[in-house]
Amino acid sequence: MVRRRNPLAEVFFLGIPTLLFIFVMLIPLMMSVFYSFTDWDGISKSYGFVGAENYARIFTTDTDFLDAFLFTAAMSAVTTVLTVLLGIILAAALSGGMRGRNILRLAFFLPNTLGGVVLGYVWKFILLIGVPYLGSRVSWQIFQIAWLGTPWSAFIAIALVSIWQGAGYVMVIMIAAFVGVPYDLTESAILDGASPRKILFSIKLPYCMPYITVCVFWVLSQTFKMFDLNVALTNGGPYGSTVSMALQIYRDAFNLNKYSLANAEAVIFFLILFVLTGIQMKVSKDKEEKYDAS
Amino acid sequence: MMRHDTVFSWVGKAVLIIAAILFFSPFVIVIIDSVKTQGEVIENPFSLPLELHFGNFPHAWESIKLGSAMANTAVTTAFGSLLLVYLSASISFWCVRHPTRYSRIFEKALLCSVLIPFSSIMLPVVKLLSMADLTGTLYGGIIAYCGMGMAFSYFVMRGAMKSLPKELEEAAMIDGCTIYRTFFSIIFPLTVPTAVSVLILEAFWIWNDYNIAVILLNSRTTKTIQVAIHALFAQTYSQWDIALPALVISMMPIIVMNILLQKKIFAGMTAGAIKG
């Protein structure tokens, strides 16, 4: 079919999306880059160019963002591994025809559909009121800790809540993945006398690798962007030990009036996620090619 | 062998059920404690209430103006997610079925934009919206949600658009259907199952979002439920007989949706992950 050019229809279908894209994504991103090379405080009428000074400050005098990076990276590493593991275990357990599986799935999945602020405060209540109460009754060490009071325990608390929130997502994706494993593959393995565990490790998991990759990078990018959980659970404390990158940018811009510095941090934040996603695309593509070749 | 497996599966089942109870218990504790008095909560957060103080709920509703926060969240969520469905259908219709040189460029740019986290563009977005006099209104928030959610929605819709046979549209054209009518009466209705997935995913995202809301919808009249809950806890979180009912109220719509739409939600998440 020969297509006639139809510029009017093009405007009709892509006009508003284009405007949204330009004004919400493109121009703001360029402005972020632009302001990161100035000394603007966000309010004054005039500002000057300072070159890469803001970037230099991040690595020399204003090192809070570096600390935030280290916190976020450590948190992402721990959380991603454990969330994906837990999610896969849950999916393996719940993808069979077990009775009552829907209600179990719901229990594991529910935290994922609630917002970080709400989840954070639910846990803040448990940790501030529930745990000390248990500590007054039972002498277990685990209940004697002021969970949000020391840097390392606050780290663990945020990690736990984050895993609690993310595992349900991985579970849902992996259930779909397991269901998609061709029946003849598992059937012939069963006929050969393979145990369910053997089938899981030797057939299902290798077959589902692309899905696992999706999950790993999803959790990774979610935890790298972590913001609301920190705000609700610890608000960055104690002693600023749990400030994530997104929270640091927010504070520098809105609480500390370091507007241009915050823009430089925003640009670095973007570059980090850009690289992460780039790696993801490369990994998925290599896998696909390998899969196609074999 | 057989025996061993059965024992293992019983132990496995028990562990699974205990794990599910542990996963769910924070919600149960909060819900139970929400109908207790402040004194009762502090004294023993794990006890059942002596009396059911349902009065906590209207009290919480009044004292932090949850009604207006709920209304703001509902309006933003409804408009944001419906617009995203329309926008993503419209983009995918053009990019998949009528690709032009411009549509290919736009598609690439849009796909790249999923890499941009909101935190790295939020400062200029605030500037731009205030220049357009849109800060402190729900419009500003809705525009930001549409801009930020467009790429992901498009990802999901593209799959559905690709799977429709070409002949449909050709037949419509031959019958004298305009391209607009083809889109609205023939193509869009066929993508409805996927559109529902997009709607659910984006509605959950907007309802739960704090990152965009705290920056663009933080004024007294536009506060969303997440912002209101945060403000409540930041000021007086030791007043549990207000804070806990407020938390429960904010969670209820999501919990109910989960129970009603579990299958649809799972399908949506899967579609989002695999096609995206």
C-alpha cells in the first residue's frame, strides 16, 4: 500500500506527545546541564558561569553527595541481590498448582503496590513502638536494638523494608516466566526421573535468564532512585548516614539553597542511571544473540 | 524418595505460610491499632483492642483534611492515567502503523527518556511550570506525570499495536474511514486489554508517588495523600490515634483494588516488564 504523506494527522497523533516530551524532559535536562555550570542560587536575577566548579565541589568541599552515592550503591547492591533471590524463591514455590496460592501471592505482592511513604511509616511505627514493646517482654538481642538509631541498623531497616517492597514484583514476573517454560521441556525431564528441584535449577532457571535480567535491573534502578522510603523511615538520619542521592539533590536544592550544585548532582545522577541502563541493554542484547545463535 | 518429597513439601508449605503471615503482619498490626486509643497503642501494640474506637477515623479525616487530599489524589490519578492511556495509544498508533521520518526520531528520543530519573530534571521542571503559572495547581502535577510516564506507557502499548493485523486498517480505509475514525473506532477498541494494563500500572504509580508530588503538589490546596501523610508524621507522629487511622485510610483503596483486580494487575506488571 502506498502511503500518502499526511502531516495534519502526524500533528494530531504526535503533536501533544512531542510538546510534553520537549517541555517535561528535553528542556529540563538541558537546563540542568546549563545551570550546573553556573553559580546561580535559583532566586537571584543574575548569575555567572563558573565552569566545572560545581562538579569539582562535589569531589572536594561538598562531599555529601559522594557519601549519598556510597550509601545508595551499597544499599542497591545488598537490596538487589536479596530481593531477586527472595522473589525467585517465592515464584518457584507459588507457580505450582498449590491450593490457596492466590491469597499467598496477594500477601507477598501487596507491599509492592503501596507507596514508599506509607510503607515507611508503617515500619516506623513497628520499629518505634512494636519492637521496644517486644524488647521489654523478651530479652532477645534483636528487640533491644534502636533500629532507626544507629547508622548500621538504620541501613538494615531500610534494606529490609525495600526488600519487603520489591520481592513481590520479582515474584510476579518470575511466576509468568516459569509458566512460560514450554511444557515438553519439563515433561521429558519428569519422564527421565528428574526431581522438581533438579528441573528448577537445570531447566527452568536457565530458560528464564532473560526475565531474571529484567528483574535485576528493575530492582537496581528502583533502589538507585530511592527517595520516599528514606524520607519516611529515617529522613536521612541518624547523622545523615542514610541520605540517598535523590534525597541529597532535594535537600541541596530546596533546603540548603545550593541550586547550581544540586543541578550538577542531578547531572551526575542522570549519568549514573544512563550507564546502568546502558549495561542492561548490552547484557540483554548479548543474551538474545547468544540465544538466537544456539 | 516419595516420602521424603512429601515431608519436604509440607515443611515448605508451612514455611511459605509463615512467611506470608510475616509479610502481611505489619498491615494487620496497623489496622488493629488504628481502632485503639493512644494509651492502648503505647501500652501494648500487639494486643486486640478493648473497645473498637471507630471514632478515630473521622477524627483523623478531619484533623489533617484527608478529604481534600484524597480528592486531589483521585483527580490527579484519574486524569494522569487516562491521559497516559490516550497519549500512548496515539503515539503507538502513529509510530507503529504509520512510521515517518519524524516518528522514528521521536520514538528513539522517547525510548531514551526512560533513562532520565525525575530527580535529575525536577529543578528545571519546577522553574518551567512556575513560568507557566502552573505550580500550585493540579494541572502542573498532571503534566509532569504525563511527561514522565509517557515512555513507559508507550513501551507497553507498542506491543499491542504491533500485534494487530494490517488488513483491518486497510479495509477501513477502503470503506472510506478517515484516519482519525480508524484510530478511535477500530484500532483503539482492539487495544483495550493492554490499555487497561497501562491504566492500572500508571494509576498505582501516580497514587503512590511522593517524589513528584512533594515538589509540584505540595501547596495547601493541592496536597496529595502521600504528601499529607508525610506532613502528618513529620509533625506529630507520636499521636498514633490520628496517624494510624490516616495510614489505614490511605492504604484502603489500594488494598481493595488488589483484591478485586489481582489477575489484571499481575498481567499488567508482566506486560510492562517483558515488553519494556
